[in-house]
Amino acid sequence: MLKKIDNLEKYLRDAGIKPSIQRLKIFEYLASTNSHPTVDKIYGALSSDIPTLSKTTVYNTLKLFQKQGIILIINIEDNETRFDADVSFHGHFKCIECGGVEDFPIPEHGKIEALVDYDISEKHFYIKGICANCKKIINK
């Protein structure tokens, strides 16, 4: 679960990121939503407030955030990259009907037996199916 960030500018500086207006707004937007937006969605949400914003700036900012470890890049589908400001270990469920992506907790119970001698640098857990809302609509 994403922890509350009291001072966003300090948070970015502590992560080694110079806090420009674009970077602050992009991270603020990402941290305020659990929809796991794409670059296009982030750009669309912010471009009217920041007329100088470009998709390239959004993309480069997100790559910087990921490199500095303050966001996750989510690639459930080959043709779609989404972003998440919650860097804690958790899973993602993608609905094949509505396309929504939701977080769900995963308890960590230690290392996987077959990988006990490995150093794990990344963990991802994705599930696809039909969400509860779409299931209700389908079953009517």
C-alpha cells in the first residue's frame, strides 16, 4: 500500500531526483490514483494544467522515477505499459473485460525453494481474468 507522502519535493530529492514542476505533478498524479495509468493517460490528465508538457517528458520522467526506485513499471500485456507509485510487493489483476488493473496483497513467506541460492532483484505477480463488477454484468 502506498504510504502517505507529506513533502513531495523532499521525497523526490531524497530519491536523487531534482523536483521540477513537471516531475512533481507527474508523481503527484501517479500517487493519487490506483488506476495504474499509461503514459497517454498521465499526459491527458496533466497537459491542460501544464501546457509545456510533452509525452516525451512524461515518458522520460517515469523512466527516471523507475530507475530511482519510486515507481513500478507494469507490463501485463506486451503492448501496454502502466505505472504504479506503490513500490511495495503486491500483485496486479487485469480484467479482460473492462481492462482495469487492481492491486491485491501477497503475503511473503520467504524464498521460493527452487531459487534459494539466487539473488532476486525484481518480483512481479500478474493475474488476468474477469473482475467482480464485470462478472455481475455478465451474469445478469
